[in-house]
Amino acid sequence: MKIIVAIKQVPERDAQVRIDPVGKWIEELDVQFALNESDAYALEEALQLKEKHGGEVIVISAGPERAGQVIREALAKGADRGIHIEADDLGSRDALGVARLLAAAIQPENPDLVLAGLQSEDLGLGQTGVILAELLGFPHSSLILHVDVTAKGLKVKRELEEGWFQSIELPLPAVLAIQSGGNKLRYATLMGIKRAKTKEVRRASAGELGADASPVVILEGISLPQKQRSTQILPGSPKEASAALVEKLRFEARVL
Amino acid sequence: MSGVLVVIEQRDGAIGRISWEAVAAGKFLGTKIGVDVGAAVIGAATESAAAQLSAKALAKVVRIEHALLAQYTSDGYSLALEQFIAQDKPEYVIFPHTYQVRDFVPALATRFGEMLISDVIAIADGPVFARQLLQGRLQGSYRHTGTGPCLVSVQAGAFRADALEAGSAQVSRFTPALDAAQIRTRPEPPFRGSEQTIDLGSAQLIVSVGRGIKDAENLPLVQELAKALGAELAASRPICDNGWLPMERQVGSSGQTVSPRLYLAVGISGAIQHLVGMKGAQCIAAINKDPDAPIFEVADYGIVGDLFEVVPALTEAVKAAKG
Ligand SMILES: Cc1cc2nc3c(=O)[nH]c(=O)nc-3n(C[C@H](O)[C@H](O)[C@H](O)COP(=O)(O)OP(=O)(O)OC[C@H]3O[C@@H](n4cnc5c(N)ncnc54)[C@H](O)[C@@H]3O)c2cc1C
Ligand SMILES: Cc1cc2nc3c(=O)[nH]c(=O)nc-3n(C[C@H](O)[C@H](O)[C@H](O)COP(=O)(O)OP(=O)(O)OC[C@H]3O[C@@H](n4cnc5c(N)ncnc54)[C@H](O)[C@@H]3O)c2cc1C
């Protein structure tokens, strides 16, 4: 089975973010980047499917030079090769525009299965995978925790709200948007990191993919959320703050 | 193109709160830009949901009905709604941000060369749509620039459903042209996850732990605090995803909804999917090293600090108070 996994590089979870002077994006120089969480689960699912059924796992990422980092990380974990869509202008493309780039690069590969993460940890629109399915003309399902290969295609476990699940059958080729938590993630081994250096990463420029860039939705500006809090922050050393909290919980909130 | 269309979600005739909130968001937008607001419901039997909608002050209610829509499928819902939108030509289409909407509306939008502005928390003049970025640490303002319909989904709790005015809307029917061969996925009936052995829903005191705990090895720290308080232990999703605690202890949109007297969040950032499961607590306290963590937006009391120092001190303080 030929599996393509779309992976996005996002600011590291604990990164302290500052808004840039024009209020359009964050100061990228301050920030370390990492692989998006649900994409790590999508990659894991792909690697396990390959281990069970054979085939090839290809990772694809659109982004500037630094996105090469998450591609190498995926190769070190066991992906066979990478495609890097080099684009410095992702800020001027919306999710549809980014999906068009990805679709243009994926189409000639004729994959059996395309996996994306459910949602990015930065912009979090949660739709690039589903858009990709529509652009490729493949059936899809999202919020997927587990994938089984059957005689007719796939049987997947889909998460529903409030602790419910559902099984869905769909034919191949297909696109799945993977939810976090379905598998245990692997780490890259030293051997894996070494091998990754010899694996192919094909570069494609956004220009040569010829995808339409005009956005239908624009992010006009970013800001800090308006605070509506009435939190009492308890000051002092851990000991003082803890004693104060117990006092408040007992005599003010009366919940202890 | 004109008007606002709200597409609600129903299950066996029941309309969930988030769908009513989407109707409220649609009414808010319609009033702001001075256009009519209608609502639509999709399914194989939509009479009961349509009747409930028609009792509200809406310009119209449409039943998009077909036998092939009995079960939700992305293909079925996208095709049906694509046909209705092409005929009705609304300028804005508003949805509740549910799992179903996440699954099919991006595909529907793509058919119109459009994109869903998802998980919106506020609508300002313009209209400009606000949504959370970086898991609630920042907020973004989005504007629609496309030439087709503008599709928007609204976050649970962002608009108030209880202020909807009563009315009597005309109900009409729309029968989409659907063929079984167009529906490529085959869904099976929903099932519950693992057996529930812990009833977090009725727990009075809850200590809940998040990714700030760093490693499963550190869990005894919060377990001791919970024990000192006589509280149940709960967790955010990543803790359960990692298998550090069983899934039945997960609080949030894909886990349990709790409403204890006290909810003490330790090393939890306060993502919306977590907040919806615990904001009904009578009192919320949070320990987090980041003073800007969104959890402090809902907390009554907070300690800004390193949980590895604060939690042991708090355990001692609780023990001391209990004598
Ligand atoms: C000022 C600005 C700067 C930006 N800079 C970047 C940047 O440097 N890098 C960047 O990737 N995006 C960047 N973006 C975001 C970009 O414009 C798209 O909005 C985004 O890629 C898709 O939306 P999302 O992140 O909400 O993805 P979602 O729809 O939430 O993503 C779902 C899944 O789609 C896949 N996916 C999404 N984006 C990519 C991608 N780029 N490559 C491979 N798979 C992907 C992943 O599997 C992801 O889990 C920037 C946006 C702005 C406004
Ligand atoms: C469809 C969907 C459904 C979801 N359902 C759920 C759900 O049901 N429940 C749920 O919880 N999540 C759910 N999520 C995930 C959710 O979006 C967040 O990713 C998750 O809640 C984050 O968990 P966290 O707060 O523990 O981790 P993080 O967001 O990583 O936060 C960790 C926090 O710990 C703090 N911290 C770190 N170190 C320390 C220290 N030493 N001392 C003190 N503080 C420290 C950090 O400042 C940070 O605020 C869902 C997501 C999606 C997309």
C-alpha cells in the first residue's frame, strides 16, 4: 500500500509567543518548531500499516526551509521518502490554497491512502485533510483512531462526541484525518536518524505546482484574547500560596 | 445571494444545545447585516425538528429530506446541502461546530471554491469572525473575501440560545436528487467506549492533571493531593492518550462532563475541548506556570508556579487544615 502522510510544522507547545509589530502573525524568531501532534499519530498509523501490509510511506509538508526539519524527523521514524513543497508565502494562502498545493503534489503519486492530522495546533482550522479528499476525488472520514485493511478497502474507528465511537467502511483510495491518541508513538532510533540522511526528499516549489493562491478567507489580524477573568491569583511562595488557597476554598468558596 | 441560513443538527428529532446556539449566531449576524435568517434540517425524518424550529422567529424552515439521509454520511449530507445552497443562494451558512460538521462541511465548501471559517467564537462588524488560535492563547479575526457563500461554524457556548425569540416560521420541503451509488462510506451504529467503572459525573471534588505533569512517573504527586482532599483524579486528554490514566478519567468534549463543587486543574492549559467538560464546576482552581494560560480565564483561584513545587506544598496545607 502506498501511503502519503501530510505533516505540518507548528510552534512548539510550550513556546512563548509574541505578536509581530503589524499584528498579523507571531514573531517566528522567538519560537522553536515541532511536528503537529495529530500528524505524529497519522505518521504512526501509516508506519504500522506498512509494517502489517507492506508498501511505502511518503511524508509531505508545505512550508519554508525550516519545514525540512519535520520531514527529516518523520524519515528518522521510518518514513521512506519525503516531499517538501517549498513556500514562504503560506500566510497569504488559506487552508483551501494549502490543500491545493498538497493535492497537486500528491496526485501524480497515485497513492492508495492519504493521511492527515485532524487539526493543527496553531491555526487549528481542522479541515485541510477533508478538503484534500474533495480535491483528489477520494472518499474520506475524519476523527479516526484506528485503521484496519479489509478485502473491500478499509474499516476505520471514528471518534464521536462524549465517549462514543463508530466503525466506518470505505473503499480505497481514501483520505483519513487522524485524531490523536489511537496509537503509542514511537521515537526515532539512532539507526533511524542515520538512515534518514540517505533517504530522498524531493523539493517542489509552490510556483511549479501551479495551484491557485487567491484566498477566499483572510486572517486580518491576531490579538490577545480579551480577558474576562475574575481569577484571584494567590501570591507568595508555594507554601504561602497553598495555605492561602486552602483558606479560600474552605472559608470563601466553602467547597472543602 | 442573500440571507443567512442556519443548518442545524438533529438526532431522532432532538436538537442539541449547540444547534440552538448556531441559530442564535445566525440571528445575531442577520440582525447585524439586516437580512432574513432561515434554518434547515437534514435527515430522513425531519418533521419533529422542523416543528421545533418553526416555533422560533425565523424567516423560513426547510426540511432537506431523503431516505438516503437516514444515517449521516459525508457524501450524502454534502450532496444534499450543495443542491439546496445552489438553489437557495444564501450569503452566509452557519453551522454548529460538531464532529459531523467538521467531517463534511470542508468538503461542501470546497465544491463552491470556498472554505469553512471554523469554530468561531464571536462576530463583529464587517462581518469579522473571531476564532481562537494556538489553543486559545491568541485570537484571530477572519474576513470572507470569496465570491460564493460564506460558511461559518460556531463553537459550543459562544452564543446564547436562551434568548431566541418565539415566532411561527413557514416550513417547506426540499428533496435532493441522491443515488445510493454516490455514497461511498458505510457507517455502522455508534457504540460506547470502555465500561465506565468510575462515576466522575457525580464526584464532588476533582483533582485533574494535564500534560504539565510531564511523565507518568510523576503521577503519585497528584494522586497524593487527591487522596489528601478525598477527591477523584481526572485528566486532560493527552494523559489518557498516552495511556497514563484510563480513558474513563478524561474530562472534556470527547470524555466526561463533570460538575463538582471543586475542580482543581493541575498543569492543564485550558483548551476549549477540555473547558466544555468542566466549566459547570461550582469552584475552579488552577495551578499553572504560565500566567497567560487560558485555564485562568475560567478559574476562580489560581497559583502561578511550578506544579512540582506547588502540589506537594498544597498537599501539606490540606493535611494541616484537616488536622
Ligand atoms: C501569517 C501566516 C503565516 C503562516 N505560516 C505558515 C507556515 O510557515 N507553515 C505552515 O504550514 N502554515 C503556515 N500558515 C498557515 C497556512 O496559511 C494554512 O492556514 C494552514 O496550512 C492550513 O490551515 P491549518 O493550519 O488550520 O490546518 P488544519 O486544517 O487544522 O490542518 C489539518 C491537517 O492538514 C495537514 N496540513 C495542514 N497544513 C499543512 C502543510 N502546510 N503541510 C502539510 N500538511 C498540512 C496536517 O496533516 C494537519 O494536521 C501561516 C498562516 C499565516 C496567516
Ligand atoms: C476533536 C477534539 C476533541 C478533544 N477532546 C478533548 C477532551 O475531551 N479533553 C481534553 O482535555 N482535551 C481534548 N482535546 C485536546 C485539547 O485540544 C488539548 O490539546 C488538551 O486539552 C491539552 O491538554 P493539556 O492542557 O493537558 O496540555 P497542554 O495544552 O500541553 O498544557 C499543559 C499546561 O501545563 C503547563 N505546565 C507545564 N509545565 C508545568 C509545570 N512544571 N508547572 C505548572 N504548569 C506547567 C503549561 O503552561 C500548559 O498550560 C480534544 C481535541 C480535539 C481536536
